[in-house]
Amino acid sequence: MNTRTSWHAVLLTLILIAGPAALAQAAPPDWKAVEQALGKPGQLQPGDVFRVGMPRTDLSVTVKGVAVKAGLALGSYAAFKQVGDQAMVMGDLVLLDQEVQAVMTGLFTGGLAVTAVHNHLNEMSPHVMYMHYEGHGDAVQLAKALRQALSASGTPLGGTAAPGATAGPALPTKQVEQVLGRMGRDIGGGVFQVTAPRAETITEMGLPLLPAMGVTTVMNFQDTTDGKAAITGDFVLIDKEVNAVASALRRHDIDVTALHNHGLLDTPRLFYMHFWATGDAVTLAQGLRSALDATNSAKPAGSP
């Protein structure tokens, strides 16, 4: 039995034998120690998911000549969720081609599993790959193992100065929100983000996979120097939605740049469709809304 499978067995046994009451009595995790181990601050998200962002601010990447800001498409992260006396971590690492194998070896050495390696966008310079991973155990030890693996990359960790304040996106954000029917948020660096979680419950071996763990549709807008917008992100889909969403995106001249899994044992089985386009922000939002309407996404709070 491999490490990943054995941890799933431990967690399931804990749930079945101890029950919800015992899980509730477990000591809260030391998230400050996790931050120290990774060398980056984190934030507690809905569902008690502790998420640490590790953007590749060291890279200067372009897509079709458009300079890509770290918040648009270069955001490595780790999402921790405590279950009983053990933690689960999952996330995505942004890596240059020459960093992939050494980081993968480091993850294996630290007892973590790799669940996907692929592109998200096309025509990138320099070329960037994305590695999805998962691990189970003590949260601080998982963070230490992840940082050790990332030492084989240029990912900025520890001892870095906080970025200076930047102006918000020069985008018609209110109109974008109206078109998409959801509130968005400024995530910094001139990037505006709108998300749409799935309506159904997503699980892995009986454990819930929450939106803050990366299981949600993400639509990012970045203002460009010509007064337009660049968009990218990914739709989280079940099998019967894949072609309907791809067709809707193409009808609105939005490129479909990748289609793949992120996890291995999710239920229902999920597929992630990445996209890219540049143009008028509101027009692009209309194309995304057409695709979003073909998914079983949760309705925003307060909607009929």
C-alpha cells in the first residue's frame, strides 16, 4: 500500500470509528507554525481551509505577447484542511520546465503524491508547467516537506519583502459582476477574480473537497496596457458538461487551452478546462457567462 492510500485508510477509519464528536474534540492545528515552515503567510478560508499563496513573482511570463501578472496565472498554493488529528494538503505548483523533475522528486521524498502535471496555457514564454499534489499527515511536517521540494525551484519563499500597494484593476468590474451574476474581488496586482463553486458536494474517499481547496471555477481578469483585458482560469466540470462548455467558449472566441484532471479520486469525477482570451472585458464576461450557464454551478447567495 502506498503512502497516499494508507493515509486515506487512516482517515476513513478515524471517521468511521471515532465519529463526528471525536473529530470535533481534536486540537486545532497550529497554522502559525505552518506559515513559518513554508515561509509565507496564509489565510483561513471558508470551511476551515488554511490556504497559503506562493505566487511566482520571480518570473516574467508572456502569453501571445501579453505580460502575465502572477495573480492571473502564476499562483502556486497550498490548501490545508484538518481532519481529526491529521491534515490534508493539496494544491498547485507553477514550475519552469527545468524545475519539474527535481520538484517532483522532492515531493516524493517528503511523502507527498503528484496527481497531475500539465500545461494551463499555450504560447507561454518562458514555458511553464503546473504540478498538482496532495499529502496527508501532520500539517507542519507537510509544510516542511513542501518547502524542501520547492527549494529545487525559484519559488520565492521566506525572507521576502511584502509587495508594495498597487492600484486596483482598471476594469469595469461592476459590469463584469453583473454579467456573470456573481460578486468578484480584487486579488492584487491588477487582477480581478470571480469564482463559481459547484452545486453538488465533491468528495475524495468520503472527505469533502471544498472550493478553497481549488475545487471551484475561477475566472480571472487582468487589465492590459491597451485598455482591454486578458482572461484566464478554469471551469470545473463533470463529463457531460465538457463539450457544452468548450463549444460556448469557442462561440465567443475564447481559446480552450487545456482539459485534464487535477485530482485522482474525486467523486463525481471532475475535469478542468482552462481558457484564454483578450478583448473588451464585458464582452469576454458575456462569453464566460454563456459557458457558466452550461454547468451545475451553485447559485450566488440571495439569488432566486
